[in-house]
Amino acid sequence: MVNIIVELSKYLMIVLVTMYTYLCFSIFGYFDPDKKKRMLRKQNVLMFMIHLIAFLVMYLEKNDIKILALYLMQVTLLGATIVLYTVIYPRVSRLVVNNMCMLLSIGFIMITRLDYNKASKQYLIAAGGIALCLIIPVIIRKFRFLSEWRILYAAAGIVSLGIVLIVGKVSYGAMLGFTIGGISIQPSELVKIIFVFFVAASFKRSMEFKEIVITTAIAAFHVLILVVSKDLGAALIIFVVYLVMLYVATHQPLYVLAGLGAGSVASVAAYYLFSHVRTRVIVWKDPFASYDNGGYQVAQSLFAIGTGGWFGTGLYQGQPDTIPVAAEDFIFSAISEEMGLIFALCLILICVSCYVMFLNIAMQLHNMFYKMVALGLGTCYIFQVFLTIGGAVKFIPSTGVTLPLVSYGGSSLISTLIMFAIIQGLYILREDEEDDIERKKKERLRAKRSGQEEKAQRRSGSNAAQRAKRSQTSGQEKSQSKAGKKQRVR
């Protein structure tokens, strides 16, 4: 009986996630607020149904009451997140909130499947992060001087990365972070956000060539520290984010070409300087030929994706735990194996839907600083998704970055939640800008109508005076005519 439920559940979850993904994009074609609200509520129902089915299957497979307890805590967290965001910020983007919760729920499901203890830690980190991030939109909305802290952003980013370079511990060939009180901290995750604010503040301050050179030098220094720390995934993200922001701000293809040339030279240099980079490139070329020399991880990832096929093997029916660091770097492969390639493709489309919303907000903002922040955070998010999934499917060499909101990892989860909270703040600012524009239009329209009325009154008064004058003139002429006639009679 359990096997039948597991087999049916995977098809049902695929249908539900497909419906959710369809609503992510179809909602852009509707302008009726009531229609949109109904579609957003449907997304919430679909998300909770997927979450319920997955945990029901896991409970039936493991018969462990702790799984039900964790399920109830997760449902409470997801429901509270949706309610609190919409109550505290009535003008929040519900689609972004829904997608954030959907990605969190998918991560909760797969991490619970892989490691219950990690899932419990992920839940606690998510709860603390969401509580913290609920105040960020109001900070973005009220603190209008964030664009003035350019030097502070640069100093904070460089110092944070420098601390890792000095006291960081080596993990998988790179110095990614350090541990304080048993808590592992990876500053590069938060530095990505600070870096975006630095670049946006710099471009708002001045677009002169001298200032661009200074900004580029500081950005290159960030990348250099990450390269020395061998955190090449974060270095690549910061590099690409800067190029995109630079091109959008200047519209100069020459800058992008120069950046790509410098990046190509740096990539070749990294290949010859770092042995683990060479290993990853060799593995990327043929993971099976180097199976015992670094290719095991990617090979297992490809085996998992191939084993799952379009519909997956079902929860606890595959072997995703044979993939090294599956909950962190290769969670996409684990999802593909047990939940199916269709489910995994829908996951990608949900991430793309988030990016589309980020770009939509960036394009509609009028303030240069906020526009650049939205663009930079959106690029940072979607490029990290590309690196994670591209490495898992051997499209690009593995970079060791996590899938935002889905993979296990405290620093990554907190930084992504902060990104989404900042985007919500920018969305509210965009709504405020639209209200201001609409209010000014109404004021101009009222002033125009008032001016027209005054002109009409003046014109009416002038016409009345002219008629009175003509009437007076006509009366005088009639009087003179009568007097003339009387004289002629005499």
C-alpha cells in the first residue's frame, strides 16, 4: 500500500508544481487585482498540498513522529511568513513572497529526506532569518540616505573578505569562512549584497570616467581577495554582477568587452595557479575518466539525474545520499532523482519567475540607486542559480555554490532572504513612486482645469463688459438719433 501511495504521490506533486509554475507566469497577463489575488491564493494552496504530500510519504516510509513534528513547524513558519508579510506590508509583492516560500518548502522537503538534523537546523535558521528580514523593507523605505554610504560599503566588504583570508578555514580546497561559537559563518554570501550597494552608490554619485576607474579597481580588489581565498564561485558572481551593472549604467559595450577579456585572462591564470581549479576543469571534461580523482561527485550527480528520468523514482526510492554534499552543492541532482526532471525544470522556472519580478521592479524604479540595487541583486540571484544547476548537470565546471533558498547552508539562506526582503522594500518604493507620479498628475490636471476656469471667467467677464459697452454705445446712438429726428420735425 505504501509503495502505491509513493508512486502516485510523485505524479500528483508533478501536476501540482506544474500548475504552480503556470500561475507564476500567467499572472503577468492579468490586470484585474481581484483575479490576481485569486491566482496567488491558488499558489498558496498548491504549495501547501505539495508540502503535505511529501511529508506524508516520508512519514509512511520512516514511521518517525519527528517528521510530523517538523512538518507542523514548517507549515506554521511558511503560513506565518505569508500572513505577516501581507499584514505588515499590504503593498508587498505577493508573487515574490509565494515564490520565496515555495523554494523554501522544496528545500525543506529534500533536506528532510537527506538528513533530518540538517533539516531541523535549516528550519531554525529560516525562522530567525525571516523574523530579521521582516524589518528590512521598512528600512529600505524610510532610510533615504543609503546611497551616501559608498565608502562604508567598500570598507565593510573588503574587511569581511580580508578576515576570511586571515582566519578562515579551508573547506573543499577553499577558505570560505570561519566558526564562532560552533556557528559557521561565510562572509562572502553577505558581501555580495554589500558589493551591490557599493556599486549602485558609486554609479549614482558619478558616471565620469575617473570615478568608473576607481569603482572598477575596488571591485577588482574584492575579486582578487576571493581568488586568493580560492572562493572562485563567489569571485565569479561578483565579477559578473559588476559587468552587468556597469553596462546598464553606462551603455558602453567596450567596458564589457574589456571586462570579459580580463576575466578570460584571469580564468587561464587560475587554471595554472590552483590545482583544484584544474581538477574541476578535468572533471567537467570527462567526470567518468577521472572518477577516482575528483570526478566521483559529478559522476554521481549525473547518475542521479539519469536514474530519476522525467517523473523521478519517488521519495526514498532513489539513492541521492550517495552524492557527496548533496544537501549543499548538488541538491538539484537529488531533487531530479526522486522528484523527477519535470519537477526540477519547474523549480528552474520558479527561479526565473523571481528574476523576472526583480527585473520588472528595476525597470520601473526611477531612482538610479534603487534601480541599480534591484538589477544587481537580481543578477546575483539568477547567476548563482545558473552556477549551481550548471555544475550539477555538467554544463559548466562545478563552482561549489549553493542553490538559493533550496540548498542547506545558513549563510546562503540568510543572505538570500535578505535579498528578497530588500527587493520587497524596493517594490514598495516603486509603488510609492507611482503614487507620487499619479498625485502630481492629478495636481497638474486640477491646476490646468483651474487655469482654464479662470480663463473662461475672464473671457466671460470680458465678453460681458464688451456687450455692456456695445449696449451703452447702441443706447447713445439711439438717443442721438431720436434727438436728431425731433430737431428735423421742429
